[in-house]
Amino acid sequence: MSINVSFSMGGIKGQASIKDSAIGDLMTFLAKYSDCSASERTASAIKQNPIETAANYVNGDGTIASTKAWLSQHTPSEILNRIGLETNPDRILLLGAFHESTGEDKEGWKSADMELRFSEAKEGFPRNFPRDLRAAIEAGLIGAVTPRTYKVGRAGWNRIAEFVAKLSINQIRV
């Protein structure tokens, strides 16, 4: 996936696709050269953390709440397709976050909840779910609330927020 940029000045028009890794430089460029005063206010924040600032710019506040709001506006299959993570631990992370964003279970989710979410996404449930879940826990993306109940951890939310910010930034027209 790449960032699409278009610009015009008088009779000069241009359009380009830029690598995702250029998001920080692009946001810094916009803050430095934009005529709008909002850019001036965010210039220092962009230099400190461009991905977080991009999420703030697009989603409102860049917090877990805004990431949950984005997730709740999409279906499970849309989330898997748009974010494009392919490993089972990553898919469990995304669907676990989606489940939490719906607000159905305040105490966490169980493997049965993930079976339902995989079914809603029209995806096959991982054959070795316990191993894949353990991998996500060991990576610090998911945490155990009880021996059979789980929640997305801060690192997991940060990872998802980064992907959501990249998706959202790709939709911005300069």
C-alpha cells in the first residue's frame, strides 16, 4: 500500500505515490509548508511521533477510543482485508480488538467469541488456535485476564492504531 498525493498550483498539476515509510517526512513537510494555522500547532508533535500525529489528524484524538471507533464502523472481513495482516496471531489480534470495540464483553473475550468473529469474517478458524493465541500473548499484543479470557494489550492497540493511521492517511488529499 502506498500514499497517494496530488497537488496543483495554477496550471501545474501533479500526482505521485509515495512509500508508507515516508509518512513522517510527509507530515513534517505539510506542517512546515502548509498555509493553514493548524499545521503550525502540530509541527512539533509531528516531529516527535508522526504516526500518532497522523492518527490524531485523521481520527480525532489518536487514542484507543478513536481506534475502537474506526473498528466499530467496519465489518470483521473489512478489517482483515483493509489492514491486510496475514498471520493467525495478527488476525486474532484484529478480531479480538474488533470484538472489544463492539462493547459486548467488558471482561474480555474467549476462544468461542473468536470462533464467531472468524465466522463473521468468512475466514477459517485457526486449526491451532491455542498456539496462535499464545504467540500473540508472548508478543505482548494480547493479555490474559483469566486463564480462558483475554483482552488486547496496549502494544496491540498501538499496533492497530498505526495501521489505521496509515490507512486513513492514504485517503488524505494534499
